Amino acid sequence: MDYKTKTFTAVIAAITAYFITQRKVSKRCILSCRTTWNKLENYLKDEQIDLLDTSICKTFLITLFGTKDYSQLSTYERSHIRVIHDLIEYLETGSVLRLKTRISQLSGSIGSLMAGYVQYRVSQRIAAQTAYMYELYLSGFLDFLKTKNIIEINEVNHIHILTYLKGIKTTHGATIRRNIIVLRGFFQYLYEKNILFRDYSRFIPKDGYKNRAKLPSRYNEQEIKQLLESVDRSNSVGKRDYAILLLAIKLGLRASDIANLKFSHLKWEQNCVQINQMKTGELLELPLLPEVGNAIIDYLKYGRLQTNSHYIFIIARSPYNPLLATSIYTIVSKAFERAKINTQNKKRGPHALRHSLAGQLLERKSILPVIAEVLGHKNTESTKYYLSIDLQSLSSCALEVPMVATSFYLQKGGYFYE
């Protein structure tokens, strides 16, 4: 089959089948690729291009990023480049050699125990992304054990665990730390369930890695105003995007919660929004501010196309599916670019708007429990992260250094003592 001059639909169907059958790529990875593929499809429609080839893929990347320095791109932006490069390789060769299988199947006796542990953690309400991380790191350890011809859990000892951890090749200390956390929990689980009669979790050392949080990205009120004014509200897409921006700016909602917002979450009689947060599963109730409510009504009445979807925000083209969390990021990121706001060394997604709301609340002297409630935090410990952006309050905590008396330097042992 000649892949070089096929329709977009045919190429994507072929590469998807290749990833699933030949490379055993996870559904999560395919879904991530689709975010970039959808952008490419929209580009082809806008340019009225029927057939896809490598030159069009390269032009698409130039349209997205121009001559930007790759090192200055965000992780999200780099993912687009990687996906398109994979597509180019597939168009040219019919295969993709760069992409690696992320997760091996948790098979066999040990794999079944690992899968059972993941399900146990899921029953404790860990997030889907966290469960994926557990599967990823446990599958890596399982692959290591297979190279040692170890097929039963009672054949594993602490030397195997330490050898595996020492052999992990990565430049990121956080990767080592996560592997340690997952393996320690797994072996503690085996011990508590009497599957192993020795607690190997005690042999797993601490790694000494300290997670140094970066300063939260924050934009001032003038920049936020500039961001909102950049939206063309005369069309359906603009009405939708304006409402999405306000939900992030005024209510501090995460991208996942905006994307999953349903009609049932809007309590018009009580003037509030009630959602179960995607990240924590915790119930969050926020006031439905007039500005936000009016923007949503404007979109629903004059912008949203007729569909049976229970989700409020949908894509503007058939089949009018709900927006993904990644789509919310794209909408906010494009608004920053359109408003010509300086985003150098800053995030430019919905979370940056959430940070900005926290900063505004701090400037208004709101107490931490109130800010925690607005942001949907379980306690104020998570909210303390935002204290680092309240520079005005921090400066007021600075103490003056008193002058040192001259007699101190002249006394015996002093710097000027003779």
C-alpha cells in the first residue's frame, strides 16, 4: 500500500491499526495522538486539502510553531511535533521505529499480582492517571524480572529490587522516586496480604529526591482583561471560548472539569455550579457569577449547535462531540497568542488562569481556607503553594537587619580589636 498520497481518514485509520496490532500501543497513547491528528485534520479542511503527504505535514508544523526554538517549546507543544514526525515516518516507510511500547501486559503469575495491586489502589479512589503510572512502572519491573527468568513472586529478593532501581536510565530524579514509591507499595501490599512472608518494602531505600516546586505562572488583571478582549464573540466558536475562559478565570476550574461540565451541573435556581472534580472526586460548589452565567447562556442560545449531548461545550464541527481537556488547553493557549501577551517562562493554559485567580484572592487578603474552598482543595496544605506568588504580602514579612554596634567590633575577639 502506498501511504504517501492517501486521504487523511485512510492514513489515520492505517496508522492507528498499526500502532494497536504491531506496536501494542495503549489506548491512552492513541488518544493522545488523536489530539494532534484532530488539529491536522482541521488544518486540512481550512486549506481545502484532500490528500495527505509528508510535505503537508511539515508545512502544518511550520504553521503551528514557525521558527520557534524547540528548546523553548512546552512539553505539550513538543508532543505535537513528535506525533507529526511519527506520521511522516509512517507515510514514508509504513512503520514507526521511534515509538516504543510504553506498557507491557501484566501477564503471568507475577503480572497477575501486579494487576491485582493496581485494582486494589483503584478501589482506594486513586486517579486514572495515577493508576496508569502504577501500571507503567510495574510493567518495567516485570520486564526486568523476565530477563532474569523469574516467573514466581517467591523467587524475587531484595537484590533484584535494588538492581532494577539502580539500572533505571533517566535524567529525571522524579522518575526514580516514583518507581520507588510504586515498588515499595507493591511489596508492602504482598506482605500485608500474606502473599510474601518477608516485607521487602523495608529494603527499598529513600532516594533523597526533593521536588522543588516552580513559581506558579500568574497574569495580572490587565493581562486577563486583554485575554478576554481578544475573543471574537460574534461567532459560535468565540461565544464558546469566551465562556470557557471565564470559567477558568472567575471560578478557577481545571481543564478536565470545564470539558466535563454538563447541564445538570448548573443549578440556575440556586445560582451555583456543582461538580464532582475529575482530579479528586470531591464535590465542589461555586457561585454562578452573573458574568459567567450570561456568557454560558449566550453560547447556549446563539452559539451551540443542536445536539443531544449532555455536555455543555462541544466541538464546532460534526459529529459535535464534547471537548476534551486538551481542547480546553488549546483554546486558552491560542487566546494568549492572539492577545499578544508575553508568556515567556510562564505557562499559558487553564492552570495559569487558576493560579492567577489564587493570586487575586491573596491580594484581596482572602484567608487560605476560603481560597482552598474556591479551588476545590481538600485542605490548605495544597493551597500554601500559591503563597509564593503573593510577593506584596511576602515583602511585608521581611524584617529590617539592625545595625551592629561599633563596640561589638572593638571588643576582645572583635574584627577591629587591637
